[in-house]
Amino acid sequence: MICVVLVLAIQVFTLGTQANQDETKNRVKNATAPDTSSHEAYYAGFFHPYPNAGGGGERVLWTMIKAIQDKYPYIVCVIYSGDNIPCDTLLRNVKNKFGLSIKGETVYVVELSRRWWIDHKFPRLTLLLQSFGSVWLAAQAIHRFCPDIFIDTVGFAFTYPLIRLLTARIPVVSYTHYPTISSDMQNAVSSREAGFNNDQSIAGSAAMTALKSLYYRLFGHLYALAGSFASTIMTNSSWTHGHIVKLFGNPNMTRVVYPPCDTSALADFSIASRNPFIVSLAQFRPEKNHSLQVEAFARLLKAHPEFVAPADETPPSADELLKGAENASDLLAYPMLIMLGGARNIDDEVRAEELRQMAKKLGIDRQVRVVVNAPWSQVLKWLRYGKVGIHTMRDEHFGINIVEMMAAGLLTIAHDSAGPKMDIIAPAIKCDLSTTPVLPSVKEARAFLDTLDEAEPLLKALEFPVGMLATTADEFAQMLALALSAGAPVAEAMSRAARVAATTKFSEHAFCAAFYKRFNPVVRWLDIQRSDNEG
């Protein structure tokens, strides 16, 4: 009896009165115009507090919304946002950043004011407190609008029990980019390895390590329980899929749906005559480990003086570099590290500035350019004219930007772990400092190019290295030297192999087809529920 009363109290607190629910539903109805000529309207609530961030997760969000608009014109997409940006501005930004045209008549933005709870970096118990914060934020979202379908495109699994327990009629669709807790994280703590999720003060103490290991195990059980409330689960990579199935225990409900990569325009870029730009494309978040790129580039220049810009020459600015590339002037004689990324907040902007200062301290700032919040049109130019791509995040769940670099024809180097290792850069040239990594021979490259246009090009492409993998700064430096020095036949062969793999396995079309397979049953279930209620 007490439990029933408690649940009812939480329902009233979260959902509000029936009058409140009717008022919010009418507000959304009046502001949108779904096509209800052949089907009554449904409302899908997207729990994505950073819809304007411009990263790979946001591309998934907006491509999913576009897929729904294309196939289900009667579904209104309601976005729970903490960005405090008007809907029309948000859609313009989506067009600029991703090239996606979203119809405003079936999109509605519900602003949230409690995002601090997931933004704040708590000094201790961060995972637990931010997870509880996501529940608090989701409670506000549901109070301001209760949807027919709840779609989490970030991975806040602790919100799922709240939704299902408050109102069992709402299915929960989960798209998880990265498990909140994983065995890799637990192993890093138990082995006392300092890192992003385990600071030195804990790694250096046996007692604190034991306590944190216990905390991680308990949190893992809670996370698994919360995830079991999802109706259907999509993961973005084999690595994430393995962890989620192990934790949530729903193998039949969990499928890999590779993120969408708009590779059509990228695949048209010429592979010939590329400038020695080393292009990095990732949000300026701490886990992206941009500092490893700067350190690797510094070691490259130290080990290879031929790559250092002449002392009496002032390297061009970022804008000048692009202008020179566009005007088809002579190729630059030395490499430039171009770090492109979005900044979600002031912390990200500070990290970008710290990279500039790090480059200056290492004496390589003349050949490093940090570009924050570049429009997609400018990003495309860097991908068109650059020769090498670099991505240094360890345990990157997938890596949409890696796929984009491959599709654009860049010789791409990524961290030898997780998604890049298991799904994207395979087969790969790997780095072993005990031996010198070797590119395919000119003979092998020419033989591959002669057969690539035959039947089954993807199978042919997967028989040839599509990129490189590294782990340490020295390894990345070694791979950078290899990529920059690659001759035309070999560079062309690797670039074309990478392009075929990227445009076939990770296309927007492939994403939509896989998404529909998981989303169609949810819509059919709603139809059945509505039919039963009407009967």
C-alpha cells in the first residue's frame, strides 16, 4: 500500500495534474502541423539536452529525426533541450553544421532548466550524482511534456525506470553511444591506472582504489537494472554493444546501428594533390585527448627536421591556408596540424586555448592551428584539401568523424581501441615500436587499384589497409611520418579502400534502414495500444 501511494505521489509530482498534461499537449499541438490525413498524430520525445552541440551524437539525433519525418509524417519530434535556443535557430544551425534540412512543422523544443545536474563535474561520485541528475532532468522534461514515445539518444539509462514506472504505456527507445560504466573502466581502477576517470590521488592509494572498485561494481548493478527497462536498444558499435549486452542482459533487444555519416559529398573529393594538413575533427572534450595529438606532432617534428617550417617563414593562418588550397597554388612544403572542434561551453573553449598554449610551450605553435566551432562548409574544405586525419581518444565508442575523414580520402590514424579498432579501421596498419611499421608496396597498391572497380568492391576494400592505429605519442608520431611520406600509388590505394568502406558500411542510408527495423515495431505497438483503447 505504501509503495502504491509513493508511486502515485511521484506521478503527480513528475507528470503534474491531468490539467497540466492537457495544457502542455495542447501547446505542442497548436505549434506543430503533422500530416494526420492517414494516421493520428504521435509525439516522440527526444531526451537530448545538448541538441546544438554539433558532435557525432547530435548527427545521430538529427538524422533520426529526419528519418522519422521522411517515413512517419504524422509523428511530431519533441526535443528536450537545455541549450536555450529557439527552434528556428536550432534548425538553421543543424543545416549549417550537418547539411540536414529538418521540417520545422513537426519539431517542437521543450526547454529544460536543470541541466546543471548533468553538466556539473562533481569532485566525487560523479557517475552516480550525474545519473541521478539525469533522472531529475527527465522528470522536468516529462512534466513539461509527456510524449507517446521516449527516445534517449545520449545514454542516460537511469531515466528509463522513471518513464516506465510512471506510465507503462510509453515505450523507451535507447540509442547508446557509450556505456556509463564498463569493464574497461573497472579494470583501469582495479589496476590503479591513472586517467580521465581515475585521478592520481585515487590510483596512488590502495585503500581508495578498493573503495572506488566497490563503488563501480555497485554502480554497475544499478546501471544494469535501469537499462533493463528499455523497450528496444540500439548501440553505435560492436564495442558498445558488447558492454551493453553484458550489463543490460537483453541480447535479443539490442542491435548495432552504426551512426550515420553523410559521406555522399565527401566521396566526391579528389584524392590527388593533397596538402600536408593533419586534420583533427572532434569536440574539445577532455576524453578526446587532443593533447596527445599536440605531443605526437611535436615528436614528429623533432624526429623529422624536414617537416619543420623554415625559420624565416611565417606559416599562413587557418584562413590563408584554406584560401591557398582553394586557389590551387603550390602545395605547402611542410605539415600543419589543424585541430577542428566544437565547443559546447566555456570549459571546452578553455581546453581549446590550452592546446594553443601547449603548442607554444613545445615550440610548434607556428605549425598548429586550433579552429573552434567552424561551420560545416569550412570543415568540408579542410577534409577536401588535407592529406592525413588523426583521432586520439582511447575507447572511442565509434567515431563518426573518423568515418568522415576516411570518406574524404584522408589517410586516417586513430587510437588502437574500441570502435575504431573493431568496426572502422579494419584492416589496419598497426604500430609496434620494436619494428618499423610498413605500408603496402607499390606493386600491392597497383594490383589492388586494378581490381577495386570489379564486383563486390567492399570485399575488395576490406582486403587492403584502410587506415592506421596507434596508442602512444611516439606511435602516433611514427604513423604521422609514414602517412605524410606515403607515395601516390600507395596513398591512393589506402584512400580509396577507406572511402569504399566508409561509404558502404556507415552511410546515412544504412543508418536509416537499420533504424527503421528497430523503430517500426515500436510504432506498431503504439498502434495496437491505441486500437485496444478505442475498442
